[in-house]
Amino acid sequence: MMNNNTLTYSTDALNILNQFEEVAFIVYVEGEDDILFWEARFSEHTAERTTFEIIPTGGKDEIYKKVEQVVQNNVRIIIALDRDYSDFESLKLSHARVIRTYGYSIENTMYCPRVLNNIIRKRLRKQQLNKIDAINAWYNDFVSDIEDLLIYDIVMQTKDLSIEVCGDNSARFLKNHGKSPRIDKNKISKKIIEDCCTFSREHIVSTKLSLSKFEKPYRFLVRGHFLTSAVRNIMSEMIGSLGNTSFSNENIYENTVDSCLKKCRCEDYKYLKNSITTAVKSLNLAEKKI
Ligand SMILES: [Zn+2]
């Protein structure tokens, strides 16, 4: 097939695209990295005989064009995309077939404490090991240490300011030259003083207010990529010298991309299960006899 990234289909063409692909439905995702993640979830939450194809759009702008087509024209495709900071935006396009991640992005689901605990158990070959409380405690400290930075990052994103606040890598804010899983609060303060002094007081106060009403644990709010270095470091620390460790970002991806499934019954799992079931149901596949 042609490179989907460069194709712009009309509404009518999108409505029958699945027939050309000989599948029950099409799921559009943002990038290549998202395919395995969504494939695992759709496989688990749809009937065994239901076929689907996952197509990356190649970027945020592209996927938002597809979201508009679904919201405005009720197009028969499913979109699965990152939530980002959309909870803090006044206008959010919603539709049964537009599925957003439970947290900021797919990584927030992939780094579920139960998933991380499973990796540690496997590495240490200790089935009974339970580090979930310790992982949650680490997460709580981590998000509490970056809370101020998060507020500025949300302001930056929702007010379209072109200043990098959190960025995609937390290593520069971590202790021990980026090798610790813990935040160096001095580095956070320095960053805020240096780069965020021009932010409007009013925007900061209103974001703080929205944040106080945010009902999920704050770890779901942090940019997924920002979490990666810190997650990698906490895993290495918990496995310690026993496990012949050192995780790369690729290891973390491979080990977590198709997890937070099956035995995981966390809120994130339940939310995605419900979202996928609702999206697929809205296609009325049985009635259409596809
Ligand atoms: Zn989970």
C-alpha cells in the first residue's frame, strides 16, 4: 500500500477504507511507536475474530485532522491518541471513536507500578516480590518534587508559549548527574527562575486551581518521555547489583509496551478497556456485516 503518512483521504474514502484493507475497522494512531501499544490493547479488548488495522498518521497535526473528521462528520474510523494536557484546555474535541490515553501519553500507562514490579520480579526471578508500594512512594516523591515545574509546563503548553519547560528528558533534573531516580530540587528552582519568570501570574494561579481539581494521581500528568529516564533509574536501583541490570530506553519500551493488560486491573486498564469497547460498539459491526 502507498505510504499512509502522505495520504489525505476524503470523508467518504475514510468510511470505506477498512473494506479495502479487508478488516473490520481502522485505528489511526500518531506515530510508529504507538502501534504496538494500541495493537496490544485492541487485541485484548475486541472479540477474537474482529480484525483491525493500525495506521500511524505521522504527527500531531495529522492526527488532529483525523479527529476533526470523526467529530464533525462522524467518520467510521477510530482514533487513538495521547491525552497530552487536553484536560487543561477549554475546547476538547470528543467522540466515542476518539480514544485518549488515560495519562499524558502511552508511557504513563506502560510505566504502571504493576508492570514495573513484574519486570523487577522477572529480572530477579522472585515471583513473590512486591515492590508496588515502594514504586508508588517513589512516584509520589517524584511528582511532588516537580509539581511547580509541571504548573509552568502546563501554562506553557496551553498558552502556546514557545519555551521549553519540562522537555522530553528528566535526566537534567535528576541527582547524581542524571543517574539517580530522584529529582534535584535545586535544578528545578534554577530552571524556573531562569526560564519562567515572564509567565503571567494569572495563568499560573488558574492552572494551580485546575491542578487541585485533577482527580488522577499526578504521575498520569507528567509527560511520558519525561518519565523515562527516571523510571529507568528506579528500575536499575530496585534490581540493584543482584540483577545484572542497566536498562536502556529501548529495554524499557520492549518490556512495557504490551503491558498493563491481562492481570492488571488498575484504573488506567479499566478506562482503556471501556473506551475501546465503546468505540468499537459505536461502529455497529454486526449490523453492517463487515
Ligand atoms: Zn496497570
